[in-house]
Amino acid sequence: RAEVARLRHETDQACAHYDRAAELDPSVRVEAAIGRFLLSHAIGKDDETCAALQRLEPRALEQRGELESRRRAYLESVAAMSVYRLGRVDEARTTQQGLIDEFAGAKDPALLALLRINLAIIERGSGSLERARSELERACELYDEAGLIAGLAIAQDTGQVRNLGDPATVFFALDFDGERHGWQRRYC
């Protein structure tokens, strides 16, 4: 119910459902807390997001085997983006770079690409266009190597349109990559 309410943008109901689920069934306490954390971030309640991550203690959950490393990294990355929106740029950058370094040897291109996209957003927002471009190019390479077309589209959209300001390039790149991976162009 909480997820349905969240998708319908019924924030208060979603929060109430997450809280109720945690009360009724202790086995979903962590999932409910994660849902509430992600909702707080999505609606821009960044102080609340940071506090929720501290209460959740994802590294402790990981050590107890209650949370996968990949998911813990994702949650920490999301929290770093809230930290960034609160104006603590260096802290956010350090967290993202630390996560990239931690997972550099892992065979998880989607996670690494996501982390690099988030770092690119931080770099772009703090005025380093070249570092942002470099991170976005690496994210595109990771998605492309893994054959993850949807991820590649997100990375290219983030880079070309949102951060680097070149909408024509993203459409050309998507056409090229789609054709190379056997996708056919469809028009509405």
C-alpha cells in the first residue's frame, strides 16, 4: 500500500503505510524504513533523508547480513545527493568518490555508472564541467559495455541535456547506440 500511495504522489498516506507496516510486521521494518527514506529524498526533505539514513544504519545492517552491499551503497549515494542539496558539496563528493572506489573492482557496471552520474551532477553543480563530463562519459562506457540501453539513455540524457546542455547530441547518440545493439527506431 505504501508503494502504491508513493506512486500516486500521496505522500502522507505513503508515510503512514510505511509506519504501519513496520509496526505490524517487524520483518519488514528495514524495507519500510528504506521506503520512507527514499520518499523523503524524492520530495526534497533532505534533512529528514539524512536523519533517516543515520537511523537505518545501513553498514550495520550489511554486517548482519540484512542488507546487500549494493543496496547499502545505493542508499548512501542517495543520501549523499541530499547532502549535496543541503550545500555540503565536499562531503557529498567525498561520499560518492568513496563509493566509486569501494566498488571499482566489483562486476556491477550499473551501480558504478549510477555512482558516476551522481558524482557528475555534484561536479557540474559545483562548477567543474570537465570533471562532470568525464564522469558522465565513464558512466556511458559502463552502461554500453554491459549492454544496458536504458541506463545508457539515462546517462546520456543526464549529460547531454541536463548537465552539458546539448540536446541534439543525445538523440544522435541514442539512435547510434540503439542501432548498434540491434534496436530499431520507432516513431509515435
